[in-house]
Amino acid sequence: MTGTATAFALLDLLAIALFITGLHFLNAPPTARFGNRLAMVGMLIALVVVLVGTLNAGWWTIAIGIVAGGLIGIVAAALVKMTAMPQMVALYNGAGGGAAALVSTVELAVVHQKAAALDPVVAVSLVLSAMIGAISFAGSLVAFAKLQELMTGRPVTYPGQQGVNAIVALAIALLLAFFIARLGAVPTWEYPGLVLASLIFGVLFVLPIGGADMPVVISLLNSATGVAVAITGIELSSTLLITGGALVGASGTILTVAMSKAMNRSLTNVLFGAFGSAGGAEPAAASGAQQNVRSVSVDDVAAMLAYASKVMVVPGYGMAVAQAQHSVKALADQLEKRGVTVLYAIHPVAGRMPGHMNVLLAEANVPYEALLDLDDANAQFPTTDVSLVIGANDVTNPAARNVKSSPIYGMPILDVDKAANVVVLKRSMRSGFAGIENPLYELPNCSMLFGDAKASVDALTAAVKEL
């Protein structure tokens, strides 16, 4: 190995170490930003190594890609709102899967242009990377469209859907086998057919999954992209790609399992259960229009909060879409000045991506120790004076406990109804992302404060100040 090759290998090793260390620091909120910065430094080192390593062969194309990608990332980071973060994650994840498929396609073209024989290991890696990358790319685009509301967030189902998916999956398996069996021949239709079938399967795979399951889907597709990248590393003999892809694939898998566990549902049920479908059964207690709800004024709620001993804020997508996290922190500050204990109950699947609420509240400088996970929060609700629910519809639905006909039956929820009082901030009585009604709103200890979440919280802050 030459001195240059040794230096590149050591720099790759340094980048890998930074990736692993950065991932470790992501385990805790106080160190997450530092961990992210470490991983960024690792990625910068990796990019520099790639650029320097191609100085004698088309380095300018790599440089253009780095500059263009960097500019897109900077603009997106500056312009994309926190409420759009889930769909941006889905889009970027799809870009990773698409890149893996494109690299495999180019590698195949180069091999056959040189009239070289495909090594069996490289050949298998190549088609697997193309297949998984294409599925992740197409599936992520559908997830993006659902989250961005470019299409319905409800499951898209049709008669014989599972049969169609099975046929497409079988076609992919046959094309894989046919390609590998003809390693010595120039691929004509089987490789393009494989990529096309994989793209179709990615679309069909995500269509029947409801918007309420998007956190799980995003994690799963992220894992798939990581696997595709790791396999691409095998065909390119890149230890850096293999390790980086393996880290993404493993962490995505762990997160997918954790999200499924948080909903008390198997991954198979999430992927094939069409959760939240329009034709699904709804809780009997919540069927039809909910009429027995009690609407209250800002002044009523402000007095309730100001004279409480403990208030539990329960954030959901309603807080995210209204960008009310800073207003919530301002309200909490006012209450704490009056001696009120303010805590935050975070459900693992609240929002539309894993950790969505944690990110928003951290942006508003909410203390990490005030953020309680599901079990810790549920232990606090019986001694809580007011549960302030901000758009968290599905994760507070008591039908999950005892209504077997409910699509969310068995899912662990936040026990907000066990507090002395519950105040729900919503724009209207429209159902949540799962498409089912919430019998919580008809309970005698529950009140509704209708309006934009940010405007309502700001009005509450002003009213508390005047008391």
C-alpha cells in the first residue's frame, strides 16, 4: 500500500470513528448537538478524501456534486420550517436510496463497457443495492407526498392489493435470480426490469400505510437506505460506505422496532394493517359527530392553570403545525413564576417522525429534565391538576384501552384523562391523523379551547400575567 493510500485509509478510519462517537452522543439530549457536529466533521473528512482521491480522474464532477449538494442542504436548513422536518427527512432518505441505485447502475455500465467479468460477490451486491435503493427511493417519495399533503394521508387500498404486491415481489425475486444466473452476459432487460419493479414495489408498499404510522415508515425506509449504502460499499470496496451504511441500517432498525413497540403493534401489522383506513371500525363511544363537548374561554383556562400546583403539557402535531413551541415555553415561564410545576409528556410516536416533539421543545430551550417519556408521564397524571393537550389527538385517545373495535386498541397512550382537569387545544373537532374520533373530548373533566394553538397559548400567557 502506497503512502497516499495509507493516509486515505487512516482518514477513512477517523471518519468512521467520528460517525460512531457522534451516534453515541445522540443517546442523550444534552449531548445530541455535540454528537451531530462530530458526525458532520466525519462526513467532511470523507468528502475531502473522495475529492482528493479523484484528482486524476474526473474530480471536477465530484466537486460539482459536493457544491450543489451543499448548497441545497444550506438552503433547505435555512428555509424549511420545523413542521416540515418529517417530510424533509423522508425526501433526504429517498435521495440516499436513489443514490445507491444510481451508483449500482453506473458501476454495472462501467464493468460492461470494459468488457470485464462481474465478480459474483460484486454482482449480488450490485443488484441488491439497486433493488433496495429503488424501493427506498420510491417509498420515501410517497411518504413525502403523504406528509406534505400532496396526496391523502389515509391508507390507499383496493381489492386484491396484497395479491398485486405479492406478484410484484415475486417478479423482483425472479429478475434477481435471472440476473445472477447470467453473470457472463450483458444485461438487456432484466436489470432495467428489476429497477422498475423495485420502484413500483416501493410505491405500492407505502400507499396502504396511514399517516399515523409515518414515524415507523420513515424509520424503516431509513434503515433500508442504510442497508443499500452498505451493500454499495461492498461493490466499491469502500470500508467507509460499508460502516456508515451499517450504522444507519442498524439504528433505523432499532428505532423501527422501538416505534412499533410504542404502539403495541407488530411491524407486520403496521406495514400491512392499513391503520387509519376510511373503512376501518371506529370506537363505538366516538362514532358519529361528537356533540357532548364543553367549550371554555381563555380566561377560564388561564385561571385553571394559574392556580394549579402541577401542569402537564402534552404536545402533538397541532403544536408543530402552529409553531407554538416558543409560546408554550413562554406560558410555562409565567406559570413557574407563580410556583406552578410544569412538565411535558412526550409520547414516542407523537408528531410525524421519531423525536419530533423533543426537537421542537429543545428548539424552544425547554429543559431536558422536564421532558417525560410515556411511563414517567403516566405516573404523574393522577397527581396533575391540569393536562394541557395541544393537538395530540391519537396518543391521548382512551379508546385504545378498552374499545376492541378501535384501530388503535392496545396502543399505549398518555393517561391525560387521569388528571383532575384536561384542556384540549384544537382548531376544530376534526379527527387526528389516524382518522378516528377521540372519546376523551366528551369526558366530564375535559374542556375544549378552540383556535390556532399559537394564538391560544399566547392569549393564555397574557391572561395569566394579568391574574
